[in-house]
Amino acid sequence: MLRKLAKRIGNERGITGLETAIILIAFVVVATVFAFVVLTAGVFSSERGKETVFAGLQKARGTMEVRGGIVATSTAGVLDDISFSVASSASGESIPLDPAALNNRTVIAYRDSATVDNDVTYTVTPIVGDADTLLEPGELMVININRAAGISPVPLMGPNTRFTMEIQTPVGAVLDITRQLPTSLDPVMQLH
């Protein structure tokens, strides 16, 4: 009986040191490859995040804002002109406001319930700053839109007309101005 037990113990096979080393090396190689993939993905995503932040800063730095109210003039119960003052936002970049430029220009779009014009003709008058049409930090300019000459097709724009103007600058966010005309049109009105 002792002999049979010794024979069984002698016949059992175990894992040798070489096999153990091969398995250990395989685990280390797989773990290294996995760690490399995870680190590469992290670096890639952080670079994309950095690009997104810089793009957002670029867009925010070129944004303009309306300073003051929207002033409208009318004759015989029909709107004639819309005027509003604009300035670049704090520490913003210069914004081109030359309506005659062919490219790299600010575009104003007009919409109401019956009219869409994606390229409104407008005029710019400097109030504060130099006499060019480049809106620089610290400057203030008035944009004027004549209903009959600037918007095509010419909208009726009588009492209670709700309209939206989108100011699309080459750099920066789009500025939306939505207003509704009052029930009775005065010769000069400030639209709220």
C-alpha cells in the first residue's frame, strides 16, 4: 500500500518553473499593452478637450453685444428703420462691419412670419472710436437697417409684427435680436 501511494505521488506532474515564467511574462506583456492603450486614449482625449476649450475661447472673444435699446422709426403706421448700437464684448477681438465687403464680413439675417432675408443691407455709423468699419474693443457703432431698401422682399412690418435679426460675425457667436412691434406705431419707438 505504501508502495502504491509512493508510485502515485511520483507520477503526479506539477507545473515547472519554466511554464510559470512563461505565463507570468504573458500576463506582464498583456498588462503593458493594455496600459499603453489606456494612456494613449487619455492623452488623445485631453488634446481634444484642449482644442475644444481654445475654439470656445476664440468664439467668445469675437462676440459682439447690443449696447442700449433697439430704436425704430415709422411713418403712417409702417416701420421705416431699425437702429441699434453694438460693441465688442469685454476683451474681444475686432469685428469687421463693412457692409460692402465681399468676404470676411458680418452678415445680418432678417426673419418674420412672412419674410426671410439672409443678407440684409445695412449701414454703420461710428459713435465712439475711429472712423473705420472695424469694430474694435472700446468702440461703439450704430447699425441702421432701412426696411424698404435693406430687406428683400420688403416686409410689411405693421403693428404687432414679431421679427428676428441674426447678426453673424466672421468670428464669434451669432447674436439674435427678437422684438415685437407695439399695437400702435409712434414716429420713434424703443423696442423692448
